[in-house]
Amino acid sequence: MSTVVIYTIITLITLGAFAAMVLYFVAQKFKVFEDPRIDEVEAALPGANCGGCGFAGCRNFAEALVRSEDFADLFCPVGGNETMAGVAKILGREPATQDPLVAVLRCNGACEFRPKTNNYDGTATCTIESALYGGDTGCQYGCLGHGDCVEVCQFDALHMDPVTGLPVVDDAKCTACGACVRACPRNLFELRKRQKKDRKIYVACMNEDKGGLARKYCAVACTGCTLCFKVCPFEAITMGTNLAFIDSEKCRLCRKCVPVCPTNAIIETGFPPRKEQVQTESSSVPSAESTDNTAEPAGDKDISKNLKKEE
Amino acid sequence: MKTFSRGGVHPPENKLSATTGIQALPPPQSVKIPLSQHLGVPAKPAVNKGDMVRVGQIIASGDGFVSSNIHSSVSGKVLKIDNELDPTGYKRPCIVIEVSGDDWMETIDQSTKLVKETNSEPESIISKIREAGIVGLGGATFPSHVKLSVPRGKKAEYLIVNGVECEPFLTADHALMLEKGEEIMVGTQILKKALKVKKALIGIENNKQDAIRHMADLARNYDGIEVFALKVKYPQGGEKQLIKALLDMEVPSGGLPVDVGAVAFNVGTVFAVYEAVQKNKPLFERVVTVTGTSVRNPSNFRARIGTPISALIEASGGMPEDTGKILLGGPMMGKAVGDIAIPVIKGTSGILLMPGIESKRRKIQPCIRCAKCITVCPMGLEPYLLMPLSEKSMFDRLEENKVLDCIECGSCSYICPASRPLLDYIRLGKANVSKLIRTRKSQ
Amino acid sequence: MSKVITVSPSPHIFGNLSVNRLMFGVVMALIPAFIVSVVMYGPGAIIVTCISIGSCVLFEYLIQKYVLKTGVRISDGSAIVTGLLLAFNLPSNLPWWIIIIGSLVAIGIGKMTFGGLGNNPFNPALVGRVFLLISFPTAMTVYPKVQGWNTPYIISAEEIDTFTGATPLTLIKNGIKSGRGVNELLEASGLQYSDLFFGNIGGSLGEIAAFALIIGLIFLLIRKIITWHIPVSIVSTVFFITGALWLFSVEGHEAVLNTLNMNLPVIQTKDANDAIVLFHMADPLFHILTGGVMLGAIFMATDYVTSPMLPKGMIIYGIMIGVITVTIRLFGSYPEGISFAILIMNGFTPLINRYVKPKRFGEEVKNG
């Protein structure tokens, strides 16, 4: 009995020692030198592997960062300036800064504004429907509502609103990784500068049809009437093909364009209701936003309607 | 009897309009002629708003080699050049012409007399075909002059004439062969001359006995034309399948038919070639089948390009009450459209009105790996595998599994007992993989 | 146009195949075997089958509804097929609670843990059967004697010797172990080939009558539910391997067997003329007609989900099942091995599917 035990122990020890030796030599022989800073940088990155930086994963991005001299075109939209500052510290370079961005959906064609003209019965993904035809409404530019964007969002920042049939961006969770921008076959998502308190003013329409036609199929389409273009004091609005566009870099959130839009195609979010603003003015306590907000009370109805929609 | 060896399905044939002949449809009130009716670069408009045009006049010129001229199908005034809904389901540039009278260009020989002799050289035949804006009328709408210009280093040996018409319901080619058999024979001789080949093979499926007999009778008077009856099997009308059936040669993966020495044309195209070369008539009308189980008079019309499909539906007895789906083309590969203002284009072989009950898809069930899709795939692919790969964006493995060979015949989705939308995803995968290959090439 | 037009990608027509139809076809094909089992085993066969089907469908329903919450899809008929096949692999006197445990394992572990129909790597009915075989070896290997309608479902312990018997395979396995020749054993038991063919033998419900199973096979082939590849390759592999060994098993071939180093139990007996004859193998016909080879090859191994998809892969799969079956029968401790063989090869199916590809169109360029 004891001999069996002894032999077993000896055999196992010999085997173990042999395996250890083999492993040691293999590890020595095939050792790959890697900059230790890559590991450090990778640890400093968010680790979401979302691809927002343009690389396949955080590790690839870390390698690129270590190689790069000046961080040109390298930025982690998810981690933002904080993360990039951390990376710059590790590598001993100047941090690159970028304004934080947030994704917005440039379509407001909810079911109630944009009636269906036919019935789509194929596979329920936007890409497949978009490859087949202009969509089940008269607007060939608008949201198809199958939620390809929701599917790709890794940060749980996109959800389909069952009432409107449109995806809703959760500003708090959106990291501007750009996955939805790439996923949308209609290019409806735009990464816009994140303003304070997540305030946004944007044209929620991509319809390039002529005004009458656009409105025929969608009550909230931008008709390209140029009223907002004329009213904007900061030249932030440009006119494309029958379509207005508000540049988030230039926009100062004055809200002048919102009430003039005849179709409510311009959406403002994150602002307090205008009526309340009148109250704050009357109580002569200037709030932070009243300084850059000089909109007339005109068009209150439209705005409250818009706000309701946003809720 | 010949047929292709791998895969294939047998959908119900439903050739309702096989014996009705071809009726000429008068020009409508106005036509919408899309600038992109062919594969390749869209044509550039050659007329302006307000211009008067005549039948057969060039209104848009093919820009670049793989492109095609577009001719006015009516006479009248150009109302506008604007984005209009075309068969792709998107609004794209179209020339809208208001019809007044029917004033043809005087160069066009309008008589129905058969002109047999042709003295033209191959080069002038090809340039005439190009001038006339002829594209493949089977549905792919590939410009014919490109097909006729055999790349250097390759040699065409056989001309294949495709009279298979394997799609259920459609009878446009069938009717054309019965009525214009002689013209098709002359057109075949012209194409043989243009390609400098000695032999032409006409393939017709066995469900068109009258056409086979008629064409075989005619072929006796012409040198080097042989008519073959083929066993009925979908998708025999596919270029690669037809070549396999007739010549027992397989077009290599990613290659062209000319790689095995064959060039294939649809009978409709051959007839258009005859008209272009012998009668100087450009391609501005074509035979369109209007059919469907509830259509009052399923018929074949010779319709002008740009005619709204509503006019054709009207002419065949009006839209049936139970219509649930409107297809351009047959039920296997046809394209569903959501609007009846869409115009007929060069590639429209038929209009099929499907009853509402038939138009709904069935409930999707999980794949049970019955391998029916592999059995029926004429290209030897594995649709059951390609679908999840495409769904999960695994493009490398899609490419490895030859997704680009798919001819989108729809046999897999047709047969699937679990009603899985295999082709939807394979098409998506094809688009993504070819995009990937393009970016790889551009780098 | 008041009506709303439907738009969808092509194709727009669909064939008349459906999962239900395929499953229903399999059930139809199993009916002859069921009739034989009722004729041979009486009420027990009906009781076992009903409990098995009922509990399989019930478990599938409960799991889909309350555990997976994927929506109930019992109408596709796959649970009925699983239940029926499980019953066909059980003796007709199996207590009801063992059948229910088997159904739970078959549906719950064999199928639903992997996500339900289409995702299970192993044949659920076989998972259930093998689980029972290992857990309740006595109950699973004691088969009632064929007594027609009079065969009792519940057999008391005192009567067990009167009413139950072994399967021909067990008979031979035990006999060889005890040192008796095959011919002698078969003669002693009075078995005829016609008994094997028409089901007058002990065994599981569905496996006894080869002719009923062959009728089912013909039905499946005509309806194009399965192809010939898997059944034919399994049966012929079993036939040829046992046949080859059987040919060697007559006198004078000991040397060959010794060089092959096959540790076959060799038994020497004397025939009428006192010559020494070696008997250690039953003939190949006996091997393909007894046990579960027919049932396994026709109904269990051809399960769509767990078998390879291409003819070439199917043949590889079938041959391997045949080899493993014969190996277990001749050298293993179990008298029958087809269940294990099918389960083992089920595990290799994804690998076979991965590497056996169809011949692509235009892959080999023929110019001429």
C-alpha cells in the first residue's frame, strides 16, 4: 500500500517538474516584448470595447495611443477628456481635449405625424427595409423604427418609444461612441456638442423633398422655408436641400428659431418651460439660463406641445 | 431532357396569360422615365424642361461605358425633371413628359415587314445596340453593349438565348416567342455576328410546348441555331443555371459567363436587338405581363417605358378587390412596390397582383436544420448558416462561405419549413461583404 | 386606393412545407411500429406511450411558458415526436413515474436547457432514455415476454420470472459470458428470423418489429422527410462489420483474429460429427434485426437538429454510429450500443457540419 502511495507521489512530482520546465522554456523562447505602458493605458481606458474611437477594441486603441506622438485623431469619446488626461499623464504628453458630444435623432416622424402608406412585412430591421424601398411611410428619409440603433447601443442609452415608434436617446447614458450613427441606414443620428444641462436645439428632420411634398407625408417635416435661417442671430443655421441644419458649435441656444418654425420641426429639450421663465423674470431672480435666453413669449403653445412630446 | 444539376424548386407555374397574345397599349397621358433603368451609372438628361420631344428621341445619354441611353417613349412636352418614385421604391431623378399625339422619329422603320439581311459589321452592330439603349430585358438590366464587348484574352464560343422564363405567372417571353419568333431568329443571327460565334443555343422550358415547336421549326431555316427543351425547374432562367443546363459548364465563382465561352441574352433583348439594328428602333417599349389569380384578364401588353403601372392594371380589367401586394416581376424574384404611380421601366417583365391572403409572410420558427435550403440552393451554398452569420455581422465567415455567389433566387426562403427569412439576411450580408471588399480594394 | 398594400422582400410565395408537417410525417411513420407494439405488448404499450407523450408535451409547455418565457410553441409537434420516440425506447412495463422522469430529462435537460427546438445538440429522446438506462438499470432492461393483449402492465415481484425475459442481444451477451456458443443459445431460445422481423421478441416498445420500422422508412423517404443516407449507412456498416467478423469466426481463422488482436470471446463446440466449430458471433442479419439498430438508424439518428446536413456528412456520421454500435455490442458491457453511438456522434455533428461543405457552383472549372 505505502509503495503505491510513494510511487504515485514520485510520478506526479516528476511529471509536474517536467511540465514546469517545458513551460518555462517555451515562455522564454516565445516571449514577445510589449511596451508595459500599453497595459497601463488600457487600464485607464473605459474598457467598453465599443469601437467609438475607430479601433476594434480598447487594447488596439491603447497600442495606437502609445505609438502616437501627439494623439492626433485619437480620442476616446466614451471616457472623454478625463480619460484622455489620465492617458496623457501615463504617457507624459499633452492631453487632447474635445467637447463632449451626445447623439440626437434627427427625425420626429412619430406615428401620429407620419401616417403609414403601406405595410412592411419583411424582416424587422431598418437595414433590410431600407435596402428594399423608401419605407412604409411617404417619407424616404425618416426613421424606420425597427431599432437597429437600439440593438447596437452598448450603453443602454437608446430605447424605442412604443407610442411614437422612434428611438429615444438617454442623454445621461449616451457616451457618443457613434455606434448608432454607423448603424442607422438613414444617417439620422448626429453627434452634437453637449451643452450645459443637456440642452439641445436641433432640426429633427432629414427630409430633402420639396416643402409641400415633405409636409404631405409628415406633419412635422422641415419644409426648407428658411424662416429659422433668417431669424438666427448667430449664423448657426445653414440651409441644405430643402432642409435647415443647426450647427451645434455655433448655436448659442437662444431659442429664437424654435417658435418661428411653422411645422415644429425644430426641437428644444432640457429648457424650463417658457411660462416659468416669465415667472422667474418677474420675481427678478435672474437664473443662469435667462442670460443667454432672450426669446419672446410668442409661440408658447407650440413649445409646450413640443415639450409634451419630449416627455 | 436537359436541366441544371444542383438544387432548384418547383413553385406552382400559374402561367395564366400564356395564350392571350400581345396587345399594344396606347401611350398614356403622361410618362415618367427614370434616368436609371439599368445597372451602372445613371444617364444624364439631354433635354430641358419645356422641350418638345418625339418618340424615339434620346432624352438622356449614357454616361460612361457601363451605362445606357434613354429614349423618349412618347411625343410631347417635358414637364419636369425631378425626383419621382421609381421601381426601386425611392424617389430618384425622372423625366416627366406630357403626351400629345404619337409623333415618331422619321429614322424609325414602323412597318412590320421582316428584314432578314444585315450587312453591318460587328463593331457597327454593337454601336447601334449601344445607341438604342438596349439592356438585358430579363430583369437584370445589364447594358447589352457591355456584354457584347468581350474582354481581351477571352473568347466567346456560344450565344445562349434565354427563353426559359422560369418565374411563375410571367409569360412575356413566351408570348414574344410565339408572335415574333422570326424576328428573334434574325436577332440571334445579328448577335452571333456581333460576337463572332458560330453556334447559338435557345433554351425553352418544357411547359411552353407551343413555343418550343414554333422556335424549332423556325430554327431549321437558320444556320447554327439550335432549340433545346429544358426540364421545368426554377431558377433555370438564371444565366449560370442556363449555361450549366445547356452546355454543362459551370461559370466559375465570381466570374462571368464569357469565362466559359458563353454569352447569354434574354429573348426580349434579342428582339430589341433586331428592332434596333434592322428597324432603327431604340428600346422604348417592351412586353409586360399583367397577371394574378384574381386579375380579370391576365394579359401581355406592349407598353411604353414610363407608363404608370396603374394604366396597365386598368387595361387588364382593373385592380382586383382583394389585392394585397403589387409585384414588379414574378413572385420569386419580383419587387414589391407600395404605389401604382410607379412607371414601367426597361427591366419590368411583369406586374403581378397578389391577393391579400397570399401576401403575408408566415410566422418565423426556429431553424430545425432540415437542410432543405442546402438541397435547393442552385449555387451550392448553405443558407441556414449564412443567415445567422449575416445577422451577427460575421463578414469574414460570410465571405469564406461564398455569400457573394448567391443569385438571390429565393429558393431557400421558398422551401424553408420554418418560414425563416433566409434571403433577407443573405442579401444584407451580400451588401455588407461587397462593401467590405470595396473598402479593402480602395486601401 | 383605400387598401394598404403590403411590401416585403422577395420571394413572395412559399412552399407548402412546415415544421408541423414534417413532425406529423414522422409521427405517421411511427404508427406501424406502434401498432405492432400494441399487438405484442397489449395495454402496457398504450399506457407507456400516452404517459410519455403527455408528459413531454406538458413539460415543454410549462418550460416555454414559465421558465424560458419564449412563447408557447408546442403546436410544432416536436414534443410529440420526442415523447413518442422516448416511449419507443422504453419497456412496456415501465412504472409511470420513471417515464415522467425520463420525459422531464428529455425535454428539460435534453432540449430546453439549450434553448428549445433547433438548438439541442443531442437527441432529446435519447438523452432521456440513456438517463433512465443508467439510473434505473433493472427496470430498463427487464422486458415483458410477448403475450399479446394479455401482457400485464404491472408485474409484481413474484411474477417477474414468469412474465419477463431478456432481449435476444442480452441473451447472447450473457450466454457468451457464461461460455456457451451463439448457435446453441439461439436454438435453446427458439428464436426464428421471422420473430425478429415481425416483432415477436422481447425489447423496447418500438424496436421489436423490423418490418414496421422499414414501412416507416419507406414512408419517410417517399414524403422526402429524410434522405436514405443515414439509415442506409448505419445499417450497412453494422451489417458489414459484424458480417466480416462472423466470416472469420469459423474454424481456421483463429490466427487471423489473433493477429487482429481482437479479444473476442471464442467458444469451441462440437457439431454432429464431433468436429470442433468456433462460435462467438451471431450472423450479421441477426445483428441488424435485433436491438435498436433499425429504430435508431431510421428515427433517432435522422433527427434533423442533431444530425449532419449534407449527404457526405451524413454518411460519415452513419458509418461512425455503426462502428461505435458494433464496438459496444461486441466489446462493451452493455448488450446494446446504438443509443450511446448516436449520442456520441450527435456531439460530433457540429464539427462535421463545419468541415463538410457542399460543392459550390463553379468551384471546379470545367472547360470543354
